[in-house]
Amino acid sequence: MAERLNYYWRLFGTGIAFASFGLGGIFMTVFIFTAIALVTKDEDTRIRRVRKVIYYAFRLFVYMLRVGGVIDSRFHDTERLEKCRGVLIVANHPSLLDTVFLMSRMPDVQCIVKYELWDNRYLGGVMRAAGYIRNDGDPEKMLAQCEKALSRGQNILVFPEGTRSVPGRAIKFQRGFANIAMHFKAPIQLVTIRCNPSTLTKGSPWYAIPARQARFDITFDEQLDMSDYLRHEPRSLKVRKLTRELEQYYVGKLCNG
């Protein structure tokens, strides 16, 4: 009986969380971000303030999920973020909440985001106000935006899979992150996200919650120095090598976790 009540409570909490997330995006765009734009003429300052609001909103969101017993989340070795300046934050992508978890620990992080979100009625305004990088197939424009962020010491969050993982399938990375790392000699901060049992995976509806509470463990692992990869080889070979090595790294971490 207690387990059934807990299940329905988590189902109710998940529905409330989804509604709050979407409506919160509209509220912040219409009221908070508009107010920031009115009093902040400098674009860079405005974007930093918008991202700070998103940071605090996500911290509150994660806190409410945990306190409400909907989802448990644990962060490990977050002190490594203190040394991250102008690096790529690279993580696997098992769940819809991965971005929320990571951004709740980084107050001024740049993100490479799927272009479809710009047309999303709930989140499109957030994407534009925060000045995130739109991944719409224009590599030169994306590289220019990455160069601007990295040169200013900003970190860039990227999920090399491009979309959420499918449980039971092998991890497959796209090469975009490796191209950025090689092009700008940007260090890579590795992050491993484990979710047990799986929830909010690719293709699953919000109400398909597991029988027991899901726990997320977000671990900030070692930072890779690109000097080890910048040998006298064609860039295409170095990019493929880095992509393959990180695929194997995450397979090993998740299988042994």
C-alpha cells in the first residue's frame, strides 16, 4: 500500500514539475527577462543576468524534486568546477533532466542547444534571452560563437550524443564537440551522469515513471588536456580518435558504475 501511494505521489509530482517547467519558462520570459532587458542596455551584462536567473531557478527546481521525493539527485566532486575556465563540459545524456542538473551548478555557462527549442512555445524565449548557441547546421557560425565564449573564459556545455540515450543501446557520439576542442585547444571537463532506474528517457512520456524513485548521480570526473591529442596528424584523424576514446570511456564508466 505504501509503495502504491509513493508511486502515485511521484506521478503527481512529476506532472506538477513538467507544468511548472513549461509555465516557468513563459513567466521568466515575459516578466523577469523583459524587466532585465529594460534596465540593462549592455548585451553581455544582460545575458549574464539572465543566466544567473536560470541558474537559481534550476537550483530551486532540483531542490523541490529532491525534497518532494519525486527524484533523488547527488552531485560528486563539484569542486572541480572551480578550475573550469574556457573548457567544454562534456556529459552523457540519459535523461531529460540532465541539462537542469548540470546548469544548476554553473551560473554562467554557455550551451549548444538544438535549434528546435528556439521555436518551442515554452522555452524559445529562454533560449534567446540567455544567448545560447543554436545548433542549426551552420558550423562556421557555431564555431564563431564558441570562440567568443571560450576566449572570455566561459564554459560550454555539450552533450556529444546530440540527444538522449536509448536504454540498452550503445553510446554513439557525434564529432562536433571534438572539432571544437581541437580547433580551440579547449580542455574537456568530463561529467558522468547515472540514473537508476531509468526515467524520462528518449521517447518515453512524462508519466512513464519507474516503480521506485529514480536516483541521479552526477560526477565531475577528470579534465582532459588537449595537448596530448594535438600531435602532427591530420585533424580529421585526431577528431575521430578523441570521439572514439570518449565513447569507450563512457561505456566503461557506465558499465562499471
